[in-house]
Amino acid sequence: MPKIYELLGYPASDVSPAVQDSRKRAFCPFISDTCDGGGNRYMSDIDLKNHPELAKLFPEMDRVPSGVCSIQISEGQSPWIICPRRLLYIGRKANEDVLHGITQTKLLEKCAFPHDSEIGIWSEAKVKYSSGEDVEDTSAFDYTFDYVLMPLGRVSKQQAIEATGTEWNVLQRNLRESGHTFSMRDGEIYIEDFPVNQPIIVEVMTSSTSGGNKRKRSCIPQAFEDCMLGQPHLAPGINYRQVWARMASQLIVKSQAAMAWGGKTIWVLQDLLADYISSSTALDLHRFVSDHTDEVNILAFSYAEKYKCPEESKPVPLDSSTLYAGPIRASDGENVQPCFQDIVLASVCPPRSVLINALCKKPLANRISL
């Protein structure tokens, strides 16, 4: 039965009073701050006024996020990471220890920025564009990137105008509002910490959970509460198809966009999801193992230890990783090569007899006479 494997950065099996005391602020070591439930899962927050026993563990809080980091579907199997903070976090609340963690360090190695570069990190960067040159042209681009990494440098006013295609009065206001500083050299205005060179887009893809069952108390907030109180608990399962569909719908487009800007996109995910993609689509990732990045890049991390909750109250390391990299499109000509577009193809198509057999097991929904 599915069980919580890690929550708030601690093994779920450890509910000793000492650990409970350390959880009073719902501290998350992956962001070095109060757990935010993954950043976009507010519906799973628990109103502590309605849960007095749980409120005793968080006396300084009115609401607590359901801080579940990962779920283990069955004993002895690798747990599924469901919180993006657990897999990779390089946002505003990340301190130096977090920024130099295992997954962060491995990611930066694959980015291959020049030595001694100062790298800027933007999170939840929204890029919206419409060509607008032709009233009949409805082409548009509207995507949000988890992170954009770019080297920082000092540029002149004219260089900034050329890089953004924006008039100076608008650009200057935007730069001031975003915290940039200006300097004057030989009568020329310069902007500090301006994004220069090629971008690296980073997308973090963790697994979704199934809906759960309130009657069985297998919804995330219920499982979280029972686990925190040291009671037997039942967690929801993993929605494999939903997480694959979310990734497949953006994998090619975001990789294509980064290439158009002279950079690359790196998808960070767990090995379990990579294995599921390989088994359920025509994209066999094991054929793309590489030491260097390419047009499409997937950096998969895995638990390096046995999948039993350790006694120590600290996160299980994700120190094993594999880079899968390859082209978007198959090469032209007679010899068709594997490519990442294969992700939208089925791994196998059953014969027509399987369809007919399935129809034979169901009654007619309706009948129409023409």
C-alpha cells in the first residue's frame, strides 16, 4: 500500500518527540525555510483550527502545508518524488548550502558555463509573444519556465536597448523595478548584472498523485496528518500518465525555444519517470545516455540507497544521475535515427483483434440508423 516516505525533509517513520519539536515550523531543508508544500499546492494546506492534535506540533502556525516530499508505492521499491523542492530548488529562498547541493552541483556541471562566471537565476519566468505582423497570422508563444540561468555582466545603455528591443524610458523603468543598478562611465550609462550570452532553461518535473479517497483517508492532507501524529496512514498513488502528458506537451517546444536563443533546455526528473517514459512511448531513453548535452536534455536523479527509511532524521541523498541527450528530429534520408519526437509515439500498437475483443466485452452505448 502507498506510504509517505519523506515529509518536511524527514523520514516518515520517525515521529519521535525530538523530531516533532524540530518540525514545529514545518521547516524544509530543501529551501532552507518553512515548507510551502511545493509552491503551488495550496489546496492541500490544512487549517489547524480544525485539527487540534496536529496544531500542537505547529503552535506558531494557523495553517500548515501538507509537506509530503515523496511517496513509496510498495515496500522495497524506490519512492516517487512528488515535491519539486525535493528534487531541485535554486529559487529565492535557497541559501549557499542549498545552491551547492548534490542535484544543483550536477546540474551546473551539465550547464557548462565558463569558469568564474557570475550566473543569474530567474524563477517562474513567463515569456509571452505574438508576431503581430499579419492579422491572419495567429502564431503565438506563451510559456512559463521554472528557471532561466544566464551569465551576468555589465552592459551599456545602447547594448541593453539592442538586446531587449525596448525604448529606453520603458527599459529603464523595468530595470529599476527589478532591482538593477546603474553606473556612469565616461558619460555613458551602464547597467550592472544584466543577462548576457546564452540562456539555460531548467524545467523540474516531479510526479503527480492520484486523487486519493477521503473515506479511506488516503488524500494527501489526511495521510500527512496521520503520519505526523504517528498513526497508521495510507497515501495516494502516483498518476503516471498525467505527469508524462504534462512533460510531453512542452518537452519539444521549450527545447526548441532555447536552441533558437542560442542556449539549451535541461529537464530535471527522477529515474522512475524516465523509466516510465521509456516503457510507455517509442522513446527509449537508454539509447540516449550521454556525457554531453544536445538539442534535448534530460537529467534523471535516483535514490542511491536501499529504499527503507533511515533512522537518522535527514533527507535520503539523490547522488546518482544520468544524462539523456539527443536530437529533436530524426535525420533526413533513408536511415531514420531515434529522436526525442518519439515521445509522442506509442511504444507498441496492439493488433486490431485486441480492439475488437475489447468492444465485445462492452454493451452498445447506442445505435443510429442512417
